[in-house]
Amino acid sequence: MNYIDWIVVGIYAAGLIWLSWHLSKGQTTTEDYYLGGKTFKWWQVGLSTMATQLGAVSFISAPAFVGLRENGGLQWLTYEFAVPLAMILLVVVIFPPLYKSGVISIYTYLEKRFNRLTRQLLSGVFQFSRAFAAGITVYAVAIVLEAVFQIPLWVNIVVVGIIALLYDYLGGMKAVVISDVIQMGILFLGFLLCSWFAFQLLGGWEIFLENLDRDRLTAVDFSGHGFGDGSEFGFWPMLLGGFFLYAAYYGCDQSQAQRILASMNMKEVRKALVFNGLARFPTVLLYCVMGLLIGTFALMTPEFLGLIPADRPDYMVPYFIVTYLPHGLIGLLVAAIMAAAMSSLDSALNSLSAATVEDFVIPAKEARPTADEQFSLSKKYTIFWGVICVLLAFAAGNIAPTVIEAINKIGSLFYGPIIATFVLGMLTTSITGRAVNLGIVAGVVFNLILWLFFDGFIFWFWWNFTGFAVTVLVAFVMSRIQPGTVSEDVLVDLSVIEKRPLETIVLGLYFVLIVSFSVSLAFVF
């Protein structure tokens, strides 16, 4: 990087901080700070949610998996199959009662339906896993920027951490959503620029097809089931496990659900969810194509391939940027990579603060704090979690080689029981708090047994399904053995559940379309 690139990065960082300061004007309540005053339109919420989910891994690791990693290829697309189906559950079941309840922390709903232990149990799991994941994400991006762009590791971590903390602290959810929309635009531009330069360097479409590894076009494996066959991308585990994973992540993870609840009204919520269900696959397909283009170019160009460590295919895209793109664009794409990390960190900080204040700090006080005191607490705990996440990023070095997979596995330990808890709370009136708490513990313990004793035999994506099934089964059985009583004022109102046939049909047909398209790729090209 030269001075032109650093100027571009500096302008981007300064612009984010100025924007957050501008957006902070008029904020006086926790609803302003955590939900942006519920002023967001569907496309803002939709793009912000996508920016967080399609972050640094999408820009760096996914193209390397598709284009260069051994046994990689377009099977990465199978990660997306369950998204439209999960959005149906969220549109019909999860968000109508959540939005109507007016909560800031989604775990507040669980106390009203079950008990405080349920609320704080799942909120605590969220805080632990999200802070850990945010810190590791920052570290994972920092080591790539250090290796390829010669930016010291500590500079990467501090710059990303401080900028994200500053604009989040100042602007709250408004800064998170608006900055994520901008960051999504930069990421999208980065995908297009890298794809265009790789295409030009290859010399055209015909040369690309002549040298493309056809095995990488196989996207769907209907034979693999993930039970003792070593398959990690079989159709059924990716579909069933993915359904519960995405339903839990988008609907029952505070970092995602909070910004969806910041929508202007329920109509905008539905549009944002449908947008995510429809727009994710084309975006993922775009960076998969980028991976194929750059990976094919690398295999045709020994001097470029020689730059990429054999055990570090993730360096493919960053080395391509620094080697073949002009200065100025290098700075823009470094900003894009940093933006990808920030989009994961900013939403984590705001939602961690919300969960801490709403689920632990305020309930622990004898008298409910005033509005001004709550607003002060929200900013205080944003700083607290910003420091924690940066410290976790610095501490990640000793465990970084295995921790990315560990984060995904840890998430899958809990996602099934989490979505089960919300579904039981919204669709049943007989399940008691004690029963659902035992179900949560049983679901997590069952998944932990699969990890400890059957890891490698049962693909971990299945844990999202098994955790859900065990939690529901145990909760129903315990409610029959020890019926207990359910308060009459619980938030179970089945009339709130929406049928939404149009959205269901559109998303269902879209699921069929993307699976059919993915299957056809190996035959068309």
C-alpha cells in the first residue's frame, strides 16, 4: 500500500465517524439508541443484515474455498438453500409476536412467556458466543491484512476496533444500519472489481472455460447424508440443519433480530425478511464466481500461485488485490475488507450492550432507572463490550488455527434449542418455564455428546436439527409429567401468527429455483 491507498482508507474511516456523529443528533432514549427510533425501511434493514452475514469470510475465505481449496468448489452454495425456507418461519411465526411485544432485547419475550431463568440463560449464551465470535472475526481479518498488505497486526485490530466502537458509541443502531448499507455497497463493488480484473487477465470467457476445473462446478450432493460417510455438504444436512441454523440466527440472535425490530412497521419487517430470502443467493453466487475466476487464473499463473502459501488458500483474494489492482483501488478494497470486519463488530457491540442492559443490569436494580439513566447505561456498556471484543481479538493468536470452525460448532450446539424455545413460546400455551429450561439443557447436552463422542461421524450441521428436536421432545414430556401452571398474562396470542400465503409461495418457489439452478451448473458448463 502507498500513500494513495492510505488516504482512501483514512477518508473512509473519517467518513464513518462523521456520519455517526451526524446520526447521533436527537438521540435521547434507549429505543433511539438500540432501535433507531424504529425509522428504518425494509431495504436498509435488509442490506444491513446481509452486510453482517456476508462479511469478511465472504470476501476472503469463501472465494478461496470455491476457487483454490482442495475439495472445494460451488458446494459452498448449499449453505444458502435453507435461507428462503427459514424466512418463511420468521415471517409467519417468529417476528409477528416479537414485533408486537415492543421489546428491545428479544430475550425479554421469554421471561414474559416462561420465566427469568429462560431469558437470562439464552441471553447469557448469546453474549458469550457473540463477543467471542466478534473478537475472532477481527483477528482473522487482521492476520490476512498483516501477511499480505504488511499492516502490523496490532494496527489492524486497533483501527477496526476503535473505528467500529466510535461510530457505534456515537450513533447507535442508526450508525450500525446506515454504515452497514454503505459497507455492503463497498463489498459488492469489491466483488465486481475483482471479478472484472480476473476476467481480463484470463483473456476472456473461452479461455476461462477451457482452464476451469469442472469438478468445482458440482454444487449439490444428494448422496451424502453426514452420518459416517465423511460428507460435509450433503443436501439433507445442509437443508435441515441449515433451516434451524438460519431461523435461529436471523430470528433468535439479538444481533440480527434487533435491527429487524428497528423497522418502521411489521410490513417493512416482512419485506426485509423476504429481501434477505431472495437476495442472499445471487450475492453468494457473485463471490463464488469471483472465486472461480481468480482461482482459475492462479492455476494458470505459476508466479501468482507461488505467492499463495499452500496451507493458506485464504490469502488468494488479498494477494490478487495487492498484485494486480492499481493503487487507489487497493486502498478501496482494503477498506472493504476492514468494512466487512466492522459490519460484524458494530452490530455485535450494539446488541451485546442491549442484551446486557435489558436482561441483566436493569432487572438487577431495585428501582427501574430513569430514561436518562438507561440511555447512559446503553453507551457505557457499548464501550465495555468494545474493549472486551478488542481484547479477545488480541488473545486469539494462540487458538486461531482451529477457532473459526469451533465458533461455528459452538453456534450449532445452541441454535436448535434456541429456536425451539421461541417456537414453543409462540405456538403453545401448555409448555411451562421449567419444562422448556430442562429441554434447553437436554438439547445442548445431547449436541455436546455428539461433539465429544461422534465428531467426524455425524456432520455438525445436523446439531441444529437434533438440538431442536430434543428440546421440543423433552419440553413436551416434562410438561405432561409435571404440568405446572402457565400465567394467564403470558404473551401467547395465536391470532398474532400470520399466514402470509404470498410470501410463503414466493420463498418456497425460490427455494426450488435455486436448488435446480445449482444442480444444473455441472451440466450446463
